Amino acid sequence: MKPVREYLKENRLLFDGAMGTWYRSLYPGRDTRCELANLSHPADVLAIHRAYREAGARALKTNTFAANTAALETDFGAVREVLRAGYALAREAAGEEAYVFADIGPILPPAGTAAGPAGEGAAEYCRIAEVFLEMGAENFLFETFPSSEGLREACAFIRAQKPDAFLLVSFAAAPDGFTRQGLPALRLAREAAEYADAVGLNCISGPAHLRRLAAGLPAGAVRSVMPNSGYPSIIGGRTYFETGADYFAEQMAKLASSGVRILGGCCGTTPDHIAKTAAALAAAQPDREPAAPEAPRAAKNAPANRLREKLASGKRVIAVELDPPADADGSFFMEAAARLGAAGADAITIADCPVARVRADSSMLAAKLKRELQMDAIPHMTCRDRNLNAAKALLLGLAMEGVRNILVITGDPVPGADRDEVKAVFNFNSAMLAGYIRDLGEEVLPAPFLVAGALNVNARNFDAELRKALRKKENGVQMLLTQPVFTDEAVQNLRRAREETGLWILGGLMPPVSYRNACFMHNEIAGIRLSEEILARYEGLDREEAGRLGVSLCLDTAEKIAPYVDGYYLMTPFKRVDLIEELIRALRQ
């Protein structure tokens, strides 16, 4: 057979359908991972490969999508045996009638665990590719990826071993065009076109959705689309794809006519889907030149962001944090916000269920402030309580309400006593969430958010804190709000942050209101440290004396940090709005 590159110059290449869902429908209750059937039931895997080839597929994927140490929960020696058997079975089924593509899926950590160190995935992709190269593989498919993590390195490794290898990279996109990690799939595909022979989309979405998204794939690249058969249904605990093969084939023919050269099926597609697609492709109209990609979305009449404009103009801004109420009575919160605005606050920041205790939703309160008081707000958004869908829905609502600023934080862990009934949700960390918000602003929203991040200037390992801040900057964070500054060490850390990040910074100020409060802050609140001298000054003071000392300490600190900040982030202790009003007026003078 001629090399795939030569074949594609004159032909469309039709892949097979889904091995996993078809295998499970034929043999329910068998191996949890169908890849293990390469060793336990090789004849059945071979029969499925042959059924797809006889249906008209001219490219077969090896049954190795999840053949890695994380998915199979085993050592690489066992994975190697699965890979070798999988390649041999696909090669036997293909004969001289079809190409074989070594199939490599994303290496994801087990549910509920954190991702491994950076570069760990790339190293295993290279080990997997090396096994396939030893077996004589010439064509490689990296499919269903939610990000480009490790792909460039893996492709470079294959190129170094076999320069004429054909590399196809495909990303899994939801109908909105974003992957499960909140990244725009079309941007990933454009980047992958720099190091792969073909790029495309597969999985998650059905053919109509991917046909719409495929119009944005890079026009100069060989494009690939392998949709699910349709939207899945859950019946009796099992997943079913009910979309008919005729409809699937019709959509695939339209994709082919639009210039997509590589087509095939993902979850839910069977040999019937592929047979009908092969017939539809034979009758399809000749390929049209791919449509030119749409010009970048212009922000027509983009609403102004007053806070961003103040920062850009060099005005020293003041943001004040108010805790949201723990009940349905928002009267104090709104009255306090109005008082702070009148005193000169530029924005109100609103915590998102601090310490993982339920309070009124920060985003709804931000919208309420905007509507009723015309005040700018910076709602906090944690990664703890939302998956990607919930985060996007909330961001769309905030944009609709005219809230233009957001502070992204990972979020405090759920207290141990509550974990039996309250489960934490962590789809991403704060840097990843910031990147998603940035991309949403570029791809979907009429105007981007001003994205802020947290900076702990009291961290014992401040070098690590700075590295996190720089990762946040890479992902679109433009402003940092710091923990309260009480010590000379914190001031110097703030200076370093200013010099090394180049971001807008609001320096944290919080007046302790009593000796007991100062001791509690120092000993029990993560990220806050007071000096022994400050603690000693509070001893024996009454309420009024402690309040005056708190304001005085904050003003002294504000003077020290002034060269390194673009404004101040004031935290209101125990509803003492009077102290914050006094502090704002003094700072404005």
C-alpha cells in the first residue's frame, strides 16, 4: 500500500468506528477495559476489526486507546504486552486492504486524584510509541485529547525515530468548542498543525456539532473528524447511542464535501455506521476548498470595564472585601456596600463560601450590586464547588449582568467533619480556571473579564508562590490581590512580586480589632502572619483603642507598600464597616 500521505492526495480516508462501545454491547459484563481483551479474548477483537474493514474502513485503530499504566492500573511491562497484542491483531485484520494506526489516548489520573508532575504524560506517550515503532508502526493516532499536554514531545520523539511516520492528532470537543479541561479545541488544533500531519476533532459530540466546529479547523492542514454516533442515553445503568446510521452517514458526507479528508466514527458507531458512511462518501460531491476561517470575533460595542480603565490610567484603586450573608437577609451587605462606595471604594470583592461554609452566592450578590447600586464587584470563583459546565454557566450569567471582574481561587477544602455528606468538586486549579475564563472572553463573550488571582505574601516558601503567580499570568491573570501585609518580610515579598510578575497588584490590608482577634489571625488563618511586636501592642486595649490601632497599622503598611502596588485590598473584620470607611478616607487623602 502507498504511504498514507500519498493516498490522501487523491482519496478520502475512512476510519473504523468505536471498538470500546461496540465490544461492550457485544460482550456485556466482560473486561472493564476492552484493551485487556487483546490478551484475554483476541479472537473477538480480531472479529470486530474485520467487521469494520469489511464495512469499508480503510484505516483501523489498534485496540489500545486506554493502554497505559494509569488506565490499566498496572506496570508498564503489562501495558507493553497489551500494546503488542493490539497492534498484531489490527495488522492481521487489515491485511493489504487497510492502514493500521497505532492508537494512543490521553493519560489521565484516576478519578479523585491530582495530575502527576509536568512531563510525566509525555514520557509515557514516548514509551508507548516506542513499543509500536518496534512492531513496525508507521501511522500514529493521538485521539480524544483534552489538552496538548505531552503531544509535541511525543510527536517529536516519533519523528526522531521514524521521520516519515504519519501523525494524526485529534481533540475531544463539546458542542461549545471547548474540551473537558476548558480549552478551545480549535486553538489546540491550530497549534498541533505545527507538529502533526493531520489534525481534527473526535468524541463527546455528534456529527452535526462537529461538522459546525470543523469549519474552524486550520484550512491548510489535512483535517480529520470522527464524531460520536449521537447523544448518549443512560438506560438501566448502561450507555446507549440511539442515533441512526443513515443520519450519521448523511452528516459525514457533508463533512467530506466541505473538504475534510479523514473521517470515521467514535463512541456509539458500529460497522453499520461505517458501511453506510462508505456508501455515502462514494456518492458525495467533490471536495470543496475549505472555507476560510472566520475572522477573530470583534468586540462590537464592548461594554467598558471601569476598574480596568482606572488601573490602566494609573489611578490607585481600592477594593473592599465583604463577607456574603449566611442567610437570606442581604440588607446589611447592601447597606455596607453603599456606605463603602460613598467613602470611596472602587469595587467590592465577595468571597465564595469562605472556609467551605455555605453563604449567599458571590456571583448573584455581584449582579445585585451592579443592578441596584451601580457598583463594580469582584466576585470570587472557587474551583472547589463547580465542574466546567457550572463554571461556564455562571460566567455567561455574570457577563450578561455586566459584571466584568472575577477573582479565581482554588478554594478551601471541605472540613473533615462534613466530608461524609459534602463532596468537593475540583475539575481544575485556579490557573486552569483563569485560562478558561480568558479563552471564553476571546471566543464567546462580547468582552473579556478582568481576571484576578490571589498572592500569599506571607508564604514561607515565597519562591514557590511566585512560580504559581507566573503560571497564573501565563493563563490570563492580570491582577493579584494579596493576603494582609503585617511584616517587613511580607513587604519585601510584595516588592519581588511587583518586579518579577509585572501584574497589577492590590496590597492586602486588614485591621485587627482586638488582642484576641490578632492572635486568632496569626495562629489560625492560613496565609496571615503578624509580628510579635504587633501582638504585644494589642494586649490590654479596649474596643475603641484596638480599632484605632488597627487603622493606624494599616495606614503605616499602606505607606510602606505604596511603591509596589496599584491600590489596596481591604478586608472587613467582623462587620466593622466603620473602620474600613475611616481607612478608605485616610487613604484617599
